[in-house]
Amino acid sequence: MPGDESATQGTTTVLRADWVLTVDARDRVLADGAVAVADGALVAVGPADEVLAAHPGAEVEHLRGHALLPGLVNAHTHFGMTMFRGYADDRDLQDFLGVVIPAEERVLDPDRVRLATRAAAVESVLAGVTTALDMYFFHADGTAGADEVGMRLQTGQLVVDVPGPEGWTWEQRLEGAEQWLAGRPARPGWRPVVAPHSTYAVSPEHLAAVADLAARHDAAVHVHASESAGELDLVASLHGRRPLQVLDDVGLLRPGTVLAHAVWLDDDEVARVASTGTAVAHCPASNLKLASGVARVPELLAAGAVVGIGTDGPASSNDLDMFVALRLAALLHKGAAPSATAGTAAGAAALPAAQVLRMATAGGAAAVGLGADVGALEVGRRADLLAVDLDQPHTQPVFDPVSTVVYAAGRGDVRHVWVEGRPVVRDGSTVRVARDEVVADLRALQRAVDPR
Ligand SMILES: [Zn+2]
């Protein structure tokens, strides 16, 4: 988590840009807009002349040719898996896990997870991601790595029934979760998290204990669910039920629960997810690469479900590029529209650019329990934002900056990123942890994973 010290303490900074994409309740897009930042929060958002007039003593940064937008929220990932990027490609989920889990057992330790997570945080902030919902072993060490970069990592105890790389008993794991939640209560920009892996890696009895723990601490619950057809078969053989039924039976379909993937939902489950306020983290790159299937995102959105976008871990996606993930989401659901609309105007209208940008920002923030804190440029929210340079051959002309960001821009166009009003990327370079340093770390981690 970003620390408490703030470079903007006591001073007000105005960021002015050619376009401000607020992703607020009215989806306002301001041409020649500005935001004012003080003490890590947004204190004004509006037309540049109005914001400048209201803050005469402010430091002003004029971002010509840029769009300012809320920091992207990666709603499902495993940052520590950067060390396994490219290690198990072109396999389905069960095959992938069969390769990766033994490698994790052999390789993971606290310092390696810290370094791998730090590298993932550098990759992420360079791509405009300011918040990520993470799930991995040694979460406290991963958090330390993300803190060095200045990124907002929402993470907590990973709960599985096996001892895992820590060699923990179930009781130790639950105690670890309790201590983490008790030690880090909710505050603006942070919601405590517990992460039971899935209904195939955690028994229903243990999931019920996690549900009780989460309710007592008002914690977000981060869980994989209904990712593949194989998972449905496995859970049916273990528990005689579908994954969502197992979660429903222990009270885990509720606001604050984030279902990673949720590809294989039937009609009743789509309705149940929406009516219970359960969120979904849609991971189009991972779902395509692992041939898991196509999530029913248009139906979930139509039912009123909270949906964010995630990359999944860098061993299965294989990068942490939210620009790719959000563009894939926009394109995939047009082409994969139900047969009644495929090839029609209704199919092409599925998941328009503004809706996808909302999923990658405000939707993700709401999913991870930070819906009032980040994800939109609105007065009172934390000042997490990025500036994208749209003065590029591949981004001009700009008729609609939202469309340009979604369909034409990429992570290489991210020039500046702020978390809590403090710069974490300036002119395309990280401020706190050098890019070269994490590249060297990743090379060393590769030798640990595979010493050949
Ligand atoms: Zn995952």
C-alpha cells in the first residue's frame, strides 16, 4: 500500500489536459479539463478555466495532447507469477496447474515473491495500472514489493487446504488470515482481503470458516470460480455441486466477493450473481489463451452485476497489460455475441468503448470494494490517475478520446501515473524502482525456476 507520507502535503497541484475522462456517474468527458489534487485526494474536477480560477496558487502541469483518466484497476491477478511468465504456455487450465504448482512448491520463498511482485508492480504502473486485486502465497512479502513501487495492491492471505510452499497447516493459514485482517482494517483506499483459492482447492467446511472470518472483518473475498468446463467436472466429483452453488451454500455470494473468471455460468447463476451483489473479474486474455471459454459478460452487465477486468497472472496471460485486456473485452463480446445478434448492429454494439473503460476503472474499483475511493475522477476520491499521450501517429485524429484510448492507444502511450497524488511514473519511467533493476531480478528468478 502507498505510505502515508505525501509529496503533495499542503500544496495543491492542478493537472490540465486536452481531455479528462472522468468515468463519473454521467461519464463526463471534459475537453481542456483539469483536476486539482491536494493531500492525495481530488479536490476539483472540471473545465480547466474553472479549476485554475479556483486554485490561483496551485502548481500547474499542462499536459498538451494527453488524456487524463482514472488509474486502471486490475481486478484479478497473481503478481508473484512474473517469475513463471512463459513457463507453461499453450495448455488448458488443468494441464497448466499441473506444471505450475510443482514449480511453485519448489521455488517460492518470501524474498522471491517480493522481487517478482515488485517487478509486476513496475510493469503495471508503467501500463497505467494503479490498483490490483492480487492473490498469491507470501502476500505480506508481495505487498512489501508493491509498496516499494508505490502501487495499491489489494491482497491478503491465500487460503488452500494443502500445506503449500509455506508448509502451513489449515489452522496456521486461517490464523494468518485473521491476523492480516485484524492488522489492516479498512480505510480510504484500502479494503482488507482474504483469498480462498477456489472450490476445488478449499473444502466447503473451510470456505464456511473463511466466510465467517470475512464477515467479521468486513473483508473482500477473492476467489476463482467456474473458470473452465474441467473445473465444473472436478467440483461436481468432489462436492456434487457446481462451484457457484458451493459458494452460495456457505454465504460467499455477497457484496465484497470477487469471482475471478466466472466463465461457465448458467442463466440462474447470472441472475444470482447480480442479485447478491457479487462481483466478477473478467479475464479475457487468460480465458482465450487457456481456451477456458467466453464469459457471459454482456448478460452479467444486463443483469446489473458488478464487473471488472483483470489480466490474470503473467503465467497465463502472459503480461499485465490492461490496455490489451480491455480491448480484448470490447472486441471479444462483439464477435462472440449470441447467434441472434452475431454479425448484426446489435452484436457490434455489445460492450461499447465507454462501458469497457468503466469496467477497467470504476467497475474494478467497485468489485474490489474501493468503489467510493478510486476508479473515477470525482472530488473526494483518492488521486490515482494516468496521462496517456494521444499525440501519436496511431492515435490521431481524436474524434472521441474514450474510443481512442480503448481501440487505439496502448501501454506504451502511458506517460505519467500518480497514486495518492504522488508520481509513480514520470515521462514513461518509474520514479521509485528502476526498470533495469527489476529486469535483472526477473533474469535471476528465471535461473531459480529453471537452473539449466
Ligand atoms: Zn487466477
